[in-house]
Amino acid sequence: MIKLFKNTLPLFIICLLWIPLVSGDDDSALEAQMSTLKQECKELIKGTRYEGSKITYYTLGSKQVKNIEVYTFLLDEYRFAISAKKCSVSLNIKIYDAGSDNKDRLLIKEFKKVQGKNVKFGTKELNDLYVAKNPDADRLRNIHIEYSIGSGKPAKEGIVLVYGIEP
């Protein structure tokens, strides 16, 4: 038992030291690209008071869906910018009034094939579409953004969401 431990310990330590070296450069390069795209998105909503951002990282492979919820408590106009410039496969963005666990949720807006592009939108447009589809509602309290990501060769990628409030 001790002999086995002595023989495998050096190999285990080498593996632990090797893993960050192999994966670290790609992760830091991706983070730097996401940071640049975040600044680009901030420029797209220039003139608003920056409220926050959300970077969604994913690893390509089979098709997948990622969801984000953003609260829009204030009555002010929220402006959103999404950068899919680092996305190399088919990407559709759907905006709903409720989460994926709600079978009665309404699709408010959809952006198709936005990979490699930036998109922007605001709550005024979303609220107008929402009230047209649901006349009993007055406005959205939150939005649920769904990213439908196509399949591709295994690689790490990301999507950037930035939002702000018009003064």
C-alpha cells in the first residue's frame, strides 16, 4: 500500500500542476475577449446609467439552452445589449415574461441567427409587445432571456448581456 502511494503520488502531483497550464491560457484569453465585448455593449447603451451585466459561458457540444432572468422593477426605460460575437454556432435569443418552468409563459420577442453579432432592445418595445399579447397586463416586472445554442466542435465560448436605465 505504501509502495503504491509512493509511486502514484508524483504522477498525481504532476497531473495537478499540468491541468491549469493546459486550460488556463484559453480561459484567460476568453475572459479578456468577454471583457472587451462587455465594453462594446456598454457603448451600445451609452447614455444610460449602467445597472449590470451577465456573461454566460458555455462549452460547445450538443445543442443546449441557457436562461437568464433580469428584474425590471423600476418604471424607467431599461436598455439591453447582447453580444454574441464570440459565438461561432447558430444562436437564437428568445425573451419571455416568465421562466421555463411556467408552461403559460409568453414569447415576447425573438432574435434569430445572431451568432457573431450584437443586438439591442429596450423595455418600452418589450412592454408594448407584451401588452399587445396580454391585454390584462400593465408592464413586465422581469424578463427571461433564453439562449438556444446550436451544436459544434467542443470549445468554450460566451455571450455578454449588459443593461442600463435611461435617466
